[in-house]
Amino acid sequence: MSQKNCVARIAWLLLRIRPHLPADPKRPGALRLQLPRADIADHVGTSLETVCRTLAEFKAKKVIDLPNRKTIKFTDLEGLARISNGRGLD
């Protein structure tokens, strides 16, 4: 994982934690993101600002949706997997 850029590492982490996230009962298809953004930053070795900016970029590219700060909806798992492999989305 250390050979990947920070965007790929964040995508990799999201894919890795996805099966362990509980469903959000208020939003169909959404999962409760129980890992704070600061912890994501610590885990992948980057800054909080980079994590926030990257999640916003993933949302803009419609790879994920963030209905609020505590929930995440994975809308394009294949695209997220491509990003995590360092191929990006264009």
C-alpha cells in the first residue's frame, strides 16, 4: 500500500472497510461511516484536508455519495477499484 498515492490509498481503505460498515436505517443503500475522517487520514498516512478533498472529488466523480458526514453510499465500486489500483477515473 505504501507505493500508492494518497488518493489510491483512500480508495483502497474505503473498499476494505465497506463490508464492515452497518447499514443506515434512514437512507436506503447507504452505510454508516463510523471511521472519522481524521482516523482515515492517520491510517493512510495523509492529512485530514487531503481526505476531505479526496472524498469530495470521489463524490463529484459519482464514485461515492455522501448524504451527510456520517454516511456513505458506494455508487461505482468498479470505479473505486480502478482508483485504488492507481488507474484513476477520467
